[in-house]
Amino acid sequence: MKALILGFILIAAAVFAILPCAVIGFGLGWGDDVLTFLKGGAPVLAIFFGIIAVFIGIADMKDRAEAKKEEKTQNAQDTASTES
């Protein structure tokens, strides 16, 4: 419950910071600064998430190869046990 309340407070503070002073009468007017930050940060975040996706894809391929290997081993053991 505390986390939910804190989340709403942080969202309200962020909205207050972005609101323009002249139009609404209150707010900090950081909207342009936020947009500049997002424009500069979006490519960096895209690269970061892309690298993470590549690592996850490589790990997934390794897991699939290992699962196939274990399945073949299990099938070989099952075949050997049924023949005896």
C-alpha cells in the first residue's frame, strides 16, 4: 500500500514539474527539458535494450541446444532400457 501511495505521489510530482507555468498558472515548466532528455536518452536506452535482447537470445539458443542434447540422451537411455 505504501508503494502505491508513493507511486502516485511521484507521478503527481512529475506531472507538476512538466506542466508549463504560463498556461496553467502553476508548475515548474520543465517540459522542454524533459523532451530534450528523452531525445538524448532514447537512443542510448535503445542500444542498451538491444544489447540485453541479444544476450537473452544467445542464452535462449544455448538452453534450446542443451535441452535437445538432454532429450537425445533421455531417448537413448529409454531405448536402451526397453531393449534389455
